[in-house]
Amino acid sequence: MKTLALLILTILPLSMIGCSRDQSGSLPDSGVKTPTLEQLGEDIPEGNRSFVDSGQRLGNGRSWDVALGDLDGDNDLDALVANGAVGMIRSQVWLNDGRGFFAAFGEPLGYGTGLDLGDLDGDGDLDAALV
């Protein structure tokens, strides 16, 4: 079984996030957030932790942070990417179509170098904080 993973790469990785796409409880999939280039990859075969470039790009800005969560209620992981360089692309929500393809959703957000997702108002859905 193939599992989808978000892998965001550049010359200088700044931090790592992890997610289990197959809900097995293990963390074979991982994401690395970086300041300049965004890429998606697939873990093939499951568990070998090798990634190939899928050719997708989540924008072309200077990305400083990324968070994964089900932002549209369809039970797959979407991405929120923080871009902090003024004059470059702004932060953006990227929705997963369930097959691992991401598309920009809505208007770009403001500039930021950090973000997080959580249920800030207790209504059961994810909210975003961008700084």
C-alpha cells in the first residue's frame, strides 16, 4: 500500500513535521519545512522512507512554516504554508483532493514566519494562527 507524504525541501531545512497518512499509528511519512522551495513527494513503497519528487509545487515563495490538518472536513490532510518575505507570495491554504494532489484555496493570506493549527474556539474544527 502506498502512503502519501508531504515533503517540503530546499537547501536549508529548518524543522520537521510528521504524519501517518494510512492511520496505522506509525510515522512512515514526514514533512520538512524550509525557507525557499516547496515540493511534494510520495513514500514508495510504504515504510522505506524514500521519496520521489511528485512535480507538485506549493507556491514559489519563501516558506517558513507548514502545518497539516483536515481544513475542509473531507478526512484527508491539507496544508497551510506560511510565507514571510514581503514582496513574495503570501501564505496560502492548499487543499488535498484525496489523491494527494494539492490546489491553492481562497485568497492568499498575509505574510508570516510561523503558524499553527488547532481548535482555538472549541467548535470542533481547525483554526489557524499566523504570525
